[in-house]
Amino acid sequence: MVDADGNVYVDLTSGFGASAIGHRHPRVVAAVRAQSERLLHALGDLYPSDVKIDLLARLAELAPWPDARVILGLGGADAVEAALKSAMLATGRPGVVAFEGGYHGLAHGPLSACGYARAFRDPFAAQLSPHVTFVPWPDADTDGSAALRDVEAAWPTSAPGALLVEPIQGRGGVRIPPPGFLAGLAELCASRGTLLVADEIFVAHGRTGARWQSVADGVLPDLICTGKALGGGLPVSACIGRAEVMAAWGDPEGAAIHTGTFFGHPLGCAAALAALDVIDDEGLIARAASVGAAFSGSLRARIERHAAVREVRGAGLAIGVVLDRGDRTLATLRALLERGWLVLPAGCDAEVLQIVPPLNVEPALLEAFATTLEDVLAEAT
């Protein structure tokens, strides 16, 4: 990336994860250009464009269950909103179980279930749903059975309609659950008639080395939310659900009770189809797994000996470097920026360096970053 003054940076944020195949990938640019010469805007759900129908079909094919149904949106919060509405319609229950540290977007529905920071919810608390119960997010080295007992202990007496979970917390600090925890949540939901909603906006389509991280963990959710990498840099998201759940929306010939003028916008759909092609054709899911494993190993070897480093964690090319203090993390980010590296803070106390490079990043760049980070940490200590 080049800024207004001509300074060059390596983007290890992927534009908040949205540019997972790099900025302005030529196949995405070509697809958007071609679509712009055909149709810029269609009539959404009333008379959908062919490219919207193609994307709906493609996402249904990629879903982990047969005969899936898809609702498109513009951003991740739209996908979560659609999932929460779907759960309400399917179960008739307004309750939601969500996790401390979880981030699901800041529209009103998702904000009610946003456990990342009270500062986001408090100014709007009077308008938010009172039917959300927050439960602790376990550390990766926590006993999975004990973590599940904590969830059961906090379970609301009025049966919730949905449990909303990130398979790996992204903005929360690249926090990975203990083995078996997600599978245990799925069993708990199934036993209590609660729908399991996997918010995969941060992790899906290869970020962690899997198409769907929940499926890689042995779980079949009832609803999946996806976005970010889906659009190749353009705004598009989706809520994908099992046919039995999505049938609760009723006869598609009836009123469209969840829609938006720009949902399924032709340019975004064209970009998404091209991005999905790139991910598949270039083998970026498997590449993220192998390149990410090598990079994580290199980081651990280089920096875990530093007193300020608490942990290097992650999966695929979703990596978090946990430092001892948030102010140290922010100072490290500034030092990296001055050396030409763009990295973001994560975690509720900004204690994590979040490293989420494009899935097609060159390993040599990652090694150069590891060297720079090693130098920055040595200078700081």
C-alpha cells in the first residue's frame, strides 16, 4: 500500500480481513469492470440480477448441508442480523446466548450480542435487546468440559432461540477455544432446541486454513454468517442456513420482511464470485494452512523468548501475538508502522498484535516482518 505522501507499507491487516486475496486482485477488478458495463443496480429481491442468483447458488453449494438457503447483505452485521432474525422466526424465542469478547458488528441487533466491550453497548443500552445472556469465553488451555459447565451454569431459564459464537474470536484477540468446546456447544444447543449460529465473518474462506472453521472443528451449525473475504474487497455478506431453519421465513411469494436496496448488489456479487474463484483456483485455503503454520513457528522461535511476549497463537493466517500490556502493543504497532508494516491491535485491552495478511502473501515478506518485529521488541526491552 502507498499513502498520500508516497510511503510504502506491507498490509498485514488485509483491510480488516476484507482483502484476503490482496488489494485489487486483477480477476476481481475485471469482474467488477465487466459487471459495471452490464448492470450497476437491479431490483433486489423483486427482480434479482443474474449475478445475484449465481452467487446465491454458489454459496448454497459451498454450505456444509444440502439444500441450503442464503440471505445476502452488505456487511458482517447484516449477516448476523439476518441470522438472529432467522433464529427468532424458526424457534419463536427471542433469547440469545453470546460470549464475552465476541464481536459481531455494531448494528442494533448484533450490538445487543456484542461482548467485546461494554463501551460499545452502554450508550445505546436502553434500545438494545434485554434477551441476551453473555457467558465466558474459555482460554485454549482450559479444560473443555469445565468450560461447557460454565456455559450451562449461565444458561438462561427461558430457553434461548440462538447461541451466537465465533469459532475463533477475531477482534477479541485471535482467541481459540479448547479442543471439543465447539462440538460440546453444538450438542448442548441440540439438546435444548437452540440454534447454533457460527459467526465466520472473520475466519471463513481460508483465513484459518479451512473453508468453514466450525466444520473443521467437527461442528455443523444451523446458520453460518460470512463476509469480509467473501467480497474480494467489495461490500457483500451472507447468512447461510439449513433449509428447515430458513423455511421459517415463509412463502417467498409473500412480503419481503427482511431486505435492503443494495443487498445482493450486482457489483458486490460479481466481485464475490471472482474472489471465490481465486480462492479455489489458487489453492489459497491449503496455502494459508501451510504458510501460516510455518510463519507461526518462525515467530515463536524468534520472539517468544522476549519478556514482553506472552503467547503466539492462531490458526492458518490468523495469528495473534499477545504482549504483556496494551500500551506496549500500541507502541509496537507505531514502531512497525514507521518501518513500513501495517498491523492492527486486537483484544479487549488492545494487548494483541493481530496479523492477518492476504492469503496469497509471499513467505519472504512474512519472514522479513518477523525479523522486524524481533528487532522492535529487542529495542523496546
